[in-house]
Amino acid sequence: MDEVVCLCSNARRAALALTSLYDEALAPHGLKVTQFSLLHAIKRRETPNLSGLAGATGLDRSTLGRNLRVLEELRLVALSPGDDQRDRVVRLTERGAATLRAATKAWLKLQERLSGALGEDAERLLAVTRRVAELARDPERRAAALR
């Protein structure tokens, strides 16, 4: 593979590699890592509305909606009306909670193996990726980076 200095290219390569590893580990449970992450976000918030869930996951509403429709078809989540007619809330179904519990074991096993393989770089990777995501969400810092 060519060595490049582009931060974005290297981050995308790493993200693709990690996604592939996690997808493979979660495949026996019928999930992709994106679905696993979304199910976990729903569990953490119990019964979030779609706006809150979009903000928590960093997904725009249309992407979130598409992902939730897939999970709903798999009967892993259920959508229902929220506080007003424009709002909807999402919750894990019993099947979704059971699938998430089983898949979490596979996720933890891979997480531990990758953390062990990366050593101290695992913590650095978490810190750097969180900083990049925060920079992109902060309007002033984002504008400064683009100047």
C-alpha cells in the first residue's frame, strides 16, 4: 500500500480496516458495526427521540432514518410517536436487546485483541479520533481549520 501523508486518506484506510474487522466479528450475530453502534446508542439513552439520537451518534436525520428502518425490518428496534406528531422515539425490542447482548461479547473480544495489538497506541487512537470529531463539530474550530 502506498504511504501517503494525507490525514484524511490515512484515517479512511484505518476506518475501512477497522470496519472490516468489526463487521467480520459481528457477522455471526447478523449485525454490522454501524448497526451495533446504533443499537448501543439506543440502549444508552433508553427511549431517545430521533433528534437526540442523531446528535448523539453524529448521524444526520436522513442517514439515521435509513439505518433505523433496516433495524426495524430486522425487528431489533421499534419506532413510536413522541411528544408531538413531528417527533418519534425509538426503543430496543426484546429481540434487539438479546441480539445486542450476544454481539457485545464478540465486540469485546475483538476490542481487547485490537487494544492488545496496538498497545499504548489504542488509547492515543481513541483520543485523536475524538479530538478530530470534536473539531469538526465546533463551528469556530472548523472554520479556523478551513481558513
